[in-house]
Amino acid sequence: MQLLLAVSNRRRVIVCGLAFIWLLACGFSFPQGNVDTIERFKTLYGNLRDYKEFHLLTLNGHKCILAFWYEDNSPLQLSVQVFKYTDDKLEEPVLKIYEGSVAEEVIKIATADLLGSGHDQLIFLSRAGQIQMLRVLAEKGNSLVPVLETGGTEITIIKSTREIWVKSKTAGEVDIFCWDAKSSKFSKVRTEKVIL
């Protein structure tokens, strides 16, 4: 009986060990490509700015590197450059498609079709003091252009309606913005009073 228990325990240890090795092999192999791309970018283009942080994302089928730095080394002035690239080893030159401020701290980076055009836009939700800042960038040719920059106490984007809700706590209101295809810009469609 003792022998069967020992064999069973040993088998469990071996199975757990193999599962752990499999997790290491599979779970950490994909990010390595991302790390390699970022390290290669630092080697080739790190002299452009004193970059503090990097993000990789795909926007409408295009691979992008988001490189963040502090303007004048001030943590109150976070800026970003967005580069489009074609291969993970960066053998082809990258193309800068945007450069601009993103306030003090980026809370969230997302892509979504807020214009109803069938193409995603790049969305930055940032913090500037106690205010949340929203920047929506749309592709235009080989660049990204701002189509909305706004701020409020709290910002929410409703996926199903593509509405952007900008809450003003002091005014007790929520301004609701939607894309207006006729004027090719976001417009405030209504303002709602809030209780809380």
C-alpha cells in the first residue's frame, strides 16, 4: 500500500512538473517577440527621445509602437510618438504617424470604431490632475489626426451606441457626444442632469 501511494505521489509530481514546463514554454514564448521588437526599436531609434515606456498594438491591420516620454523631463507632460512598422525585427524603417501630448498619466489605450466608418480609431484616456482627458485619433493618409479632445471628471464610452459620456461632477451633468458624419466631427447631442 505504501509503495502504491509513493508511486502515485511521484506521478503527480512529474505531471505537475511537466505542466509547469509546458506553461513556461507556451506562456512566455509569445511576449518574447514583443520584447525583441521593443529592444530593436530602442537600439535603432532610442536616440530620438528619452523614452520611458512602450506599447505595441495593431490598428486596422497595421502594427504600431507607442513610445512615451516626458517633455522637458516633467512627469506632468507625458507625450507619445506612434510609429507604424511592418516586421517584428524592424528591418524595414518605421514610419512616425503621430506625435502629441497625452497629459500626465495614461489610464487606458484602446482601439474602436467610434466614427462608424468600419475602421478603428486610437483612443487615449489620460489623467491630468483630477480631470480625465480623452483623445481620439483617426487615420488620415499616413498619419493619425485628432478628431476629439475633451475632458471631464469621468469619461465613459458606450460601445453599442458609440456615445462618449463626459461627466462634470461640479456641474452635475453629463455631456453626450456622437460622431456627426455630415460635419465630420464629434458633436454634443445632449446634456443630462445626474443625481450622483
